[in-house]
Amino acid sequence: MIRFILRRLVLAFAVFLIVVTVSFLLTRLSGDLAVSIAGPNATAEDVATVRARYGFDRPLPVQFAVWFGNLLHGDLGTSYLYREPVADLLAKRLPVTLTLGAVGLVLAVLVGVPLGIAAAVANGSVWDRLIGLVGLVGQAMPSFWLALLMMIWVGVYWQLLPISGLDDWQGYVMPGIVLAASSVPVLMRLTRAGMVEALASDYVRTARAKGLSWASVLLKHALRNAAMPVVTVAAVQFGFMLGGSVVIESIFALHGMGFLAWEAISKGDFAVVQAVVLLLATIFILLTLIADLLNALIDPRLRIA
């Protein structure tokens, strides 16, 4: 198990280095940062001053070395828009985005996994087709359109939930449902496919022949083997939710990391954009690592693979 963990840690660190390099290069290749920071009405002298102040006049390898060294010390630079350290901005906004993503993931799992199990048990029946149709509609529905519909009906007409802001926990409900809507079909189909395969296997028939209850066979035997790909995909979906929060937070006026990224992109605050991309990628890598470790705990055979 220790060797398995070490291999995964080395792989995660290698991916992190690639992400760091790519995020730095994409920011630098997107245009002249000095011109963007100085503004459209800046003179050539103003641009030159900004370029010298932020080190943009240095060779690209030197810029990367300085930036990466600062990154290792937790220095993500200073926001050109807010005039404060980027790390402080992320520390204030990240909890909102993580909470929103967690709400969306929990809702997606609570809805998608039971629907997948029900579809597998009713394989080939009318109920199986109806559940599949629900998943198809959920997959095809754009998140922004669902968000607007919920704001109009749930927030304005029925007045059940607030349509914007985070005055209390209810502010997370509608955005969480919108985030979960696109993940439910994925988890549902994956759970169904795994359960159909597991229910047709020999060990399930043997467990039934020994007199075990249907619920015990379904939850303790079949679901355990079908859960491995679901765990991996759930971790990936959580990363997608954090990245997709840019749209959802903008619609519901939630001042999280996604809303911060939208402001930074619209105002050309490249230090914040670069930090948000790097942080989201790092979280994605950690989620994948955690999913691999959980799968190794579920199936010991993966530890020696």
C-alpha cells in the first residue's frame, strides 16, 4: 500500500509541475500583460514603467524562475484590480466555492446513485427507460437555463428560496441543485452499468444461493464492486463543479472563487486568473489522488497493479 501511495504521489507531483508550467506560459502568451495592466489610454512610457515594475522586461525563463520561487513560498502575486495579495483573495473566496461544490456533489450522489441502482434492478423494463429519459433530459439541459428557470419559478413566483446572495444556508440550495443537475445523469448511468454487470456475475448468484437477503446482496456485494468507477467519476465531477462555478456564481451573485475569476477575466487581472486556474487544477489533482486511494481501499488488487 505504501508503494502504491508513493507512486500516486510522484505522478500527482509531475502533473502539478506540468500544470504550473502550462498556466504560466498561457498567461504570458495571451498578450502583452504590461499593456493590459497599464490600460488602453496609457502612453509608451507608462507601459515601459509597468513592464519594469512587474519584471515583464526580463527573459521568460527568468520570469518563470522568479514566479515559481514565489509560488513555493505561497506568494501568488498581487491583484492589479483589488491591490491586495492574490492569496488573501483566494482564502476569502475559496470557502464559498468549496461549500457550493460540496452541496452539488452530495445532491448528485444522493440522486444519481439510487436512480442508477433502481434502473439496474429494473433492467429492460419501463422504469429503466423512464429513468434513462430523466438522465437524458438532465444531461441536455444547459446549466444557465436551469438556473434562470429556478430563479423565476422557485425564487420569484413561489418564493421558496433566495435567488441571490448568501444570507443563510438557503442561498446554497438553488445553485447546488443546478450544479448537481449535470452530474446526476453521469453518476446514474455509470452506477447502472456497474450494477447490471455485477448483478449478472457468479458471486451474486452464489450469494443468493446461500440465502442472503436481496438487500444484502445488492448493497454489500454488487454495489461495492460497482462503486469503484463511481468514486473516480464523482471526484472528477466535483472538480468540474468547482470549475463550472464561474457561471453559476455569476448568475446567483455568489462571491466565491468563480465570481472572482469572472471579474478578473473581464478586467484583465491576469495574476488572479493565473492563480485561480492553478488552484482549480491543484484541487483537481488532489481529488483524483484521493479517488485512487479510495479505490485501492475498496479493491486491494489495485494496490499491486
